[in-house]
Amino acid sequence: MVRRASRMGRVGRHVLRSGICLGAAACLGFAATAASAESLPEALVKAYQTNPQLNAERARQRATDENVPQALAGYRPQIVASLSSGLQAVRNLLPDNTVQSATLKPWVIGVTVTQTLFNGFKTASSVRVAELQVQSGREALRNVGQGVLLDAVTAYTNVLANQSLVEAQRTNVSFLQETLGITQRRLKAGDVTPTDTSQAEARLSRGQSDLNAAEVNFAVSQATYTQVIGNPPGPLRAAEPVDRLLPRNRDDATTLAFKENPAVLAAGFDVDVASTTIRVAESSLMPTVTLQGSASHGADNDPTLSVFRADQASVIGQVTAPIYDGGTAASQTRQAKELTAQSRLVLDQVRSQARTAALGAWVANEGAKIAVTASESEVRAATVALAGVQKEAQGGQRTTVDVLNSEADLIAAKARLIGAQRDRVIASYTLLSAVGRLDVKTLALNTPDYLPETHYHQVRDAWEGLRTRTPSGQ
């Protein structure tokens, strides 16, 4: 009996040594060397480069950049060339009752140049609106980038945590199988009752069910990792929180969120867009001054047959002033003012949300630290308790169910520790995102930073060209 109990003790100690922790002091349960395992920064680089959601947002921003050259086109002349040609039958009745007829083949070629000199500052206001839309779009792109990186962190740590749980549950099942075998042999020897065997069988069935659930969760986390990162997960290194990059206290967190959170900055630019749009609408109430020059050359275009060639050139200045348009411009101006008021309210709302998110992230990060410490203490205490129960069971002071209960407490404690360590990493990155600093530069990732300004300067003053500035050139 003592020898069998000692075997149970060895299995229990094997349970204590198994598992994967996400912190630096934990051991990694993968059968791979550290050199071949992928690290969290490497996974973040892949997500930053290949994530389709982020690349789609970059394409949207490049499309937004094109609003600026479209608005600047209002400063440039509009040139139109025309060509007409046809067949014309002419029959003229002269005063002496004679008939003169001919078949003409008239054609006219011409060019017209129109330059707007003044349009109520509509062009200048439209350019300003487009530039502000670009600024807002850049912050929206940065916000999406933060979300993708945070999703990558979550996917990475979930794979690690679920892998740890699978290994822990497998070890638990092995322990329960060994315990059941020992209990069955002790039943044959008359040391225990059939109740002990049934209890061991029940715990083994529960352990197998828990193992199956852990394997399902692990498979789901692997699929999510592939979706976010871009490739299936291989061996992964332990992930660590980014405490060195976080604000020192909650006041700093809220201050940074107000200043650097991309959602707040984007909403601020949206207010500027809406207020500038008022001036665009008001320009419809002001006069417009244009200058138009044209030149044309035609042949056989006079039905009187007295002119066979005609060359014309003209320069015309035109001033138009709206008197009444049915109230359209006035309505558009009122509408723009209401949208400006709405955007200001949205900005207040976004600021409040950013403040709440920063405070929540700060509290969650601090709470995660406490949870890890508490879970580590729980695991240590459960380890000591299991060892004590096993020794007492050897002396007949404890039953089989007491050993099973103690081992179940240890497995549950280890599961909570794994979850707490995962939450600790995610909470630190969530706080970094809440203050607007979850980006390539802050994390010092080994990848070139995507700079939306590059495309903007490429297309801002482009007068022509149909090829895009993307690698495909479509």
C-alpha cells in the first residue's frame, strides 16, 4: 500500500511540474528550442504587414488622399476640345426664282479654356475640407492598426494559454488513470470499497471531458491566430507584458488618452471638417467670376455658300450672381451648421469613451497583476496541500476522494494562473492601446512603419495620370 501511494505521489509531482505559464518565470511546454519558436513581436510584425483588415483600411486612406487633388482642380483651368463633322444638303431659292443647291461637308474643330477666377472661396474651402478629411482618415487608420495589433496579441496569448491548459489536462488525465488503476488493485486487495473505485472513474470521466473541451478551445484559438496573424501557429515563446511603455498612474493614462488616442483625434478633425463645410455651403450664395477663351476653325459651314472657311477666337469674362435658387443653398448652409453641432457632441462623447476606456484599462491592468500574484500563491498552497494529503493517505488518514479533491484543486488553481497570466499580458497591451501608443514605433517592431504621408505627397499635386501609387499599379 505504501509503494502504491508512493507511485501516486510521483504522478502528483509530475502534475505539479507540468503546464505553461505566460510570464517570464514560467516554463514553456512546447517541445521546441527557443531559437525556432516564434515570439510575440514577430507575430505582430506579420499581422502588421499582412492583415487584410489593416491593408483594406490603408487602401481606403489612399482613396481619401485623392480628395485633395480633386479639390485643387478647382484652381486649374478646364480645357475642352471639340470636333464635329457631317453632311449637309442646301437648297436656296433666290429672288429671281432660280434655285441654288449644294451638298456640303461641314466640319468644325475648336478648343475652349475656362478658368474660374472667383467662386465665393468655394475652392479654397473645399481644399481645406479635403485636407482635414485626410487627417481624420489617418487617425482612423491608426485606430484600426491598434485594433489589429491588439487582436494579434489576444490571438497569440490565447494559443499559449490554451496550449498550457491542454497539457495540464492531459497530465491530469494521466494522473487520474494511474489513480484509478491503483484504486482497482487496492479494491481487489480489500483495502478500499467499490465506492472509491466509482469515485476515481467519475473523476477520470470528468478529466477526459475537460481535456476534450481544452482541445476544442485550443483548435479555435489556432484558427483565430491564423486569421489575424496570417499563418498557422508553430512553437511560440512566452509573452510578456509591456509595463515599461505604460503610463505611471491613472491620471497620466487619461491625459494621454485625450491627447493621443486616435479616435479622439479623428473626432476632432471631423469637427473641423464639418465647420469648414459651412463655408463651402455659403459659397453658393456668392457671385462667380469666370474667364473663357475659345478658338475654332471650320469649313463649308455657311448654307448661303458665301463662306467656305471660318476661323473664330474669343475671350469672354462672365459674372454670375445667385438671386434665388428656391432655398437650396440656404438649406444646405443650415444643414452644415447642424452637422457641425452634431460633430462637436460626438467629440465630447468620444472623449468620454476614451477616458472610460483608459481608466478601465488601467484598473484592469492593475487588477491583473494582483490576480497573477494571488494565483501563484494559490498554486503553491495547492501543491503543498496535495503533497500533505498524499502523505496522510499513505498513513490511512485520508481517503481516495480526498486525494482526488486535492489534485482537482491544484489543476483548477493552475488553470486560473494560466488565465491570469494571459489576462496580464492582454491588459498591458489594452492599456497601451487606450492611450494611443500601440504602434510599430512604440513597440520597436522590426518592420518598416507604414507612412500614409508618402502616398499623400505623391498624389497631392498630380495633374494627370491613371496609375495608382500602389505596387500593383492598377
